[in-house]
Amino acid sequence: MLNSVMLVDDEASIRSAVEQWLSLSGFEVQLFSRAEDCLARLPRDFPGVLLSDVRMPSMSGLELLKEVQQRDADLPVILLTGHGDVPMAVEAMRDGAYDFLEKPFSPETLLSSLRRALDKRGLVLENRRLHEQADTREKIDSTLLGVSRALQTLRRQVVDLAALPVNVLIRGETGSGKELVARCLHDFGPRADKPFVALNCAAIPEQLFEAELFGHESGAFTGAQGKRVGKLEYADGGTLFLDEIESMPLAQQVKLLRVLQEQKLERLGSNQSIQVDLRIVAATKPDLLDEARAGRFREDLAYRLNVAQLRLPPLRERREDIAQLYEHFAQAAAERLGRSVAPLGGAQLSRLLGHDWPGNVRELANFAERQVLGLGEPEPETIEPGQSLAAQQEAFEAQCLRAALTRHKGDIKAVLAELQLPRRTFNEKMQRHGLAREMFLGEE
């Protein structure tokens, strides 16, 4: 329930009386004697109502109304008027004011108008939230591609975690898309308009690691010419992505832990503390706690980084995504290289689904580009070593169904025509493999 009110009036007695009335009724009230001060404190999507006197020195209530409408035309503004200002206030309502109250007004009149305005504001903000959620789902569906249950779960987890101010640890094999997931955590959260800074911990020589992470002052060490801002400081307000975090030297782990605890850092060669506000998203292949038990990683830092964890499944565990990913990468390569791309045939799909993809999505993207260039394809491998022929046939059948449903966005008639299946047989196979048409429907 919304209960926030911003009150702007240059008369201290009015501010005091209205605050007392509203506070006793459970409202949170912010008081301002000048309209300019109110505007400076007005947040985006303010969850409440603005009350303003009409006649004030400097900026008037009508000028405040115009400025507020430019920022948020749906924010209710209730004007407080003297007797002589009533015609002016009526005109202001035609221009977008929610209501006006003629002084002196009773607490009951004020509360009645406020509650109606807050009900309207609540509907507007809920509608915005639903639209934003729909936009986010559409964007993340087109970024983290896949129809598998694992990818559906991952997308939901990313959307949920993106909005939270917590550090995230991403576990996944080489080439599984860890940086892309880290980027989504940044892009779909409140830090999206701030820097996203990526650092591969395995690619930096140990003797340069501290300067790279913390920056340095001029002359801090031999060759340090001029001041340099480090990755931690550059990511202030945004997200720092530390890939292959298990490769970070132990000495730097201690210093990173201190930054996370205190939200402060010092450049090399400086004694001045610099305040930083950042979120750490780290990625690793091994389990950091196993690394800690082996003495290769600090246990306290592992817990700091692992507030929330995302596991990226390898491509061999989500084979139903292969067809969609291949077509995406092939189309992107064709557009970039100015080539045409042939549709994915049944024999080629069989080879794709049979390959083990040790390099995961990165290997598949490379393969798709080679196909567009006409440079051949890898030898197929067994779907799952040790499985019976019947089990492999079942797995392959499920992949074919998912691939066809994905291509046709859940259009059952098109799938039946492509696979040349009777409807009853198709329904039985869908039920046996735990598939539903709704999983593959395209966005409207």
C-alpha cells in the first residue's frame, strides 16, 4: 500500500499542521518550503502523491506541476489554493493536476483526496512494473537462448538476482557463457547505466595484478608513469566481473576481501582511501570451497563471493538448445561475413546432437561460423557413453521433437507436417518426453 506524500508550502504553520494530520493517519511525509528542493529530492517512480501550495516565492506550484509532468505525467499533484486562486486551480486541473483543495481545508477532505490519488498511483506503478517485467523477459529470452528447462530456470534466476544487491558466483565449464550471464546480471538490474568492467584473473601476470585491480599513483613503482585508475575504482557504481577468480593470487585475495568488507580501496603509492560502491560477479570452473580446502583460495573470500550461485549447464546437458543456438550463430555469422546460410537439415541436426561439445557454446559458435565459410564439421560423438541403444534412441527422438517445436514456435500443424507424424502418435511422444506446446510458443 502506498503511503508517501511530499508537501511543498512556504508557510511553516501549514506544513506543521498537515504533517501532524497525515502522520497520525499512517502516512510518510516529507516537508519542503521551496519547490526547487522538492524537485531535487523527487525520485523516479515516486510511490506517492505531491501536495503543493500554488503561491510561493521563486517557483510557484503551477511551475512545479509543469516540471513534474515533464518527468512523470502520471504522478498525482494536488494543489493547495487560496480563495482567489480557485479559477487558476481549475485551469491547472485541465492541464494535468489531480485535484485542488481550497484553504482552509479539513483533515477529512485532505485524506479523502489523498487516498483516491494514491489508489490511482498504485495502479499506474503496478502497470509499469508489469510492462517492465514483460520487456525484461523478452530481452533476456533473446539474450540467453534455449528452450531447455535448465535455460528457463537460469533465465528466471538471472532476472531475480539482477535486482538484488548481492555478489554472485557463476559456476560453469569453459565456453559455457559465464561472461554473458554476468552481463545480463548487470544489464537487467539497477546498475545498468553504470560501468560493467570485466577482468580475466588468469590473463594478468602476478606482479601486475595489484596495479590492475587497485590502480596506482605516479611513481608508485618502476615504470608507473602518471596516475592510473584500477578496475575496482573504474567499476564504481556498477559491476566488476572477475572471470577465472580461482586464478587470483592469494595476496590479492586478502586485499579484495578488505575492499568487499569496507567498500574502500587505496591505490598503489597512496594512503588516501577511496569509497567505492560496486557489485562483484565472479566466475569459476572449480568449486571455490574445494580450492580453499586445498589451500589455493581463501575460504572467507569464497563465502563473500558466493552469496548467490548460478550453475551454467554444459551444452551436452541441454542438447535441445543446440538447434536454436546453431541457427542463431550461423545467421549472425552469415550477416557478418556477407554469406548465405543453408537451413539445418535432418542429417546435420543428427550430427550436431551427437557431438559432445567439450568447448560448449563457444565451440558451437565457432562451428557455425566454419559452416558458413564452408570449412567442414566435426566428427559426431556418442550422446552419452554407456547408454543402451534404446535410451539413445529415446534421447534423440526427444531432441528432434524439441528442435522442430522450436523452429516452428509451437505450431503443431507445421511440426506434424515436417516430422510426418499422426496427431495421436505425436501427442503420445510429447507426453512421454514431458513436452508441452506452451514451452515453445513465440512472443506475440
